[in-house]
Amino acid sequence: MNQTAKKDKDPNAPETIIVPADTDQVHCDGGVGPLGHPRVWYSFDGAQSVECGYCDRLFVKESEA
């Protein structure tokens, strides 16, 4: 899965991760080591974005422009 991460201007803002437009599911583990959380999977179910319930990372599908 090819993902591109970007941080907003606010250093405390949750990370936004851009995924390919044809992505159906993503997983999140909150990062590496003790700062992470259990790996959880999310389905887009027709939505353009999903948010992690643990760390608030936002996974957004690329626009198909």
C-alpha cells in the first residue's frame, strides 16, 4: 500500500495520510514502538476518508482528477 503522509501547520494536529483512490481498506498502528496502539483496520465503505479511533490519523483517498 503506497501512502503519503503530510503534517498540517499545527505540529500537534493529527497526521493526514493520502492513499490511492482505489484503496478499500487501511490499517493504523499509531506509529513505531511504545507510542503506537493496537493495529486496527478501517474500511472506506464509499467514503473519501476515515479517521483512526485511537490516534485521530486521517486517511484520505487521492482525488481521481
